[in-house]
Amino acid sequence: MKGVARLSGPQVVWIGLVLAGLLVTFAVLAPRSFPTSFNLLNLVSDAAILLLLATGMTFVIITAGIDLSVGGVLVFSAVAAAKVIDGTGSLALGAATAVVTGLAWGVLNGVLVALGRIPALIVTLGTLGMSLGGALLLTGGVDLRAPAELNLGLGLARWLGVPLIVWICAAITAALALTLAFTRFGRHTYAIGSNTEAARRGGVAVRKHLIKVYGLAGLLAGLAGHLSLAKYGITGVSAHSTDNLQAIAAVVIGGTSLFGGVGTVTGTVIGVFIPVVLQNGFQILGVRPFWQQVVVGAVLVAAVYVDQWRRRARDQ
């Protein structure tokens, strides 16, 4: 764990400085539009749901795995919740359905990876197609609308002027950051990513733990699906097609190594906000969307390069 902190700590500092630099730059370039309370709330609100996906992805990638299915699981869970709410009229039952559905997809991923020993890339690519296809079958290719009570209640509710969804996502992220940093679950997650065989010899139930990690990622995707349904009032089957890539990009930009064993939720939080701030700032400045994608992609490539350079420096 000390080695992990030693490797990920400086990276978190650097990306934190990058984020601060972006905020200052856009505040100077657009002083009347960017540094306003309204726009800053928009930034936080836009990042909240993605943060849940990225936090779950952090645990998966630290184990040297990958989960391409989270966007599809989000959509499927939102559709399942909408169907249950429409059929029963119960918002609570709809929320439970979304979470349980997400958990089921995550556990399926974990079982196939840990027990079936199928590469995570192949498994989650397959379940991405299955979940998106299943959502389309359930809806007939037409987006479902959330009931007004859900959208006007959870979706638009505020506490202390901040959207309730932001508070929920922030609380869950903080709890999981502490879990990763200070609990046995977190230590086992790092151990598996650093050296699976050594972790097994050290008494870690590797297969069981991997199922839990993928289950956690699925559960968070399911919850994100319900929150997305509440916020936008629609299932948005086609709107979340790149959520998995955005989550992976945020995790990698935040300093988590694609090779496993290194990463923090704190870094992921910063990694989520960097592309969100870039896109928001560019929109305010009138920069075309194509350039937004170019810059975010360049930041991702730079983050991966830094990760590889760091690994080479450690191995020397």
C-alpha cells in the first residue's frame, strides 16, 4: 500500500494542478460566463452520474481488469426501472430494480472473468452488446419516459442549492474512496492488480474478490441508470453509447494504471472533471465540438504515456 501511495500520489497532485489551471484559464477567457455559480453547478451536475461509473471502473482497473459494459448496464437498468415503475407505480421498487439489475450484470461479468477465465475485454464487450440489445428489445427501440413524480422529485430536488443527485453521488464516491484506501477490501483490490499469484498465496480469495469488484461496478452502473432516468426524464438508450469510454478515460487521466495495482478514487474524481471542464469551457468560448473531442483524446493519450513512463521508471 505504501508503494501504491508513492506512485499515485504525485500523479494526483499533477492532475489536480492541471484541473486548477483549466479552471483559471477559462475563468480569465470567459469571466462573465464561466466562473458563475450557475455554470459551476452545471459542471458538478454533469459530472455526478459519470462519477459513479468511473468510481466503479477504478476498482476494476486497479485489479488489471476492464469493464466495457457499464454504459449498456446503465441503459438496461434505466429501462428496467421505468418498466417496473410504469407497471407498479412504485418509485422505490423501480429504484431497487435498477440497482439489482445492475448488480446482476456485474456479477455475471465477474463470474465469467473469474471462474470462466475469459478475458475481461471480451466478456464485458459481450455484455455491453447484450445489455444494449436487451434494452432495445424491451423498449422496441423507443425511449421510455420517467413519471413526473420521479423527474420532479429526485431529478430536480435540491439541498442547500445543490442538486440532490450530486449529493448522492458525492457521498457514495467518498465512501468508496475510504473503502479503497483504508479497508481490507481495498488492500485486496490493490494486491490482485499488483500480482495475482502473490495475492493468492497471501490468502486473498482472488476469484471471489473479482466477482465482488465487477458486481460493485455493475451495481453503481445500475444506480447511475436510475439517477439518469430521474435527472433527464427519459431512458436515453442512444445517449449513453460512449459512457464506458468516458469512464475509462476519466480513470486513466486520474492516474489509475491500466496495468493494475495503482490508482485512487481521488484521482478519478479529478479525472472526471478535466474533460467535463474542457467541454464546458470550449462550449462557452464557441469552440467547435470536433476540437473538444481532439483535446480530450490528446489528454487521454498523454495520461497513458505518463503511466507507461512511470512503470518503466519503477522497473529500472
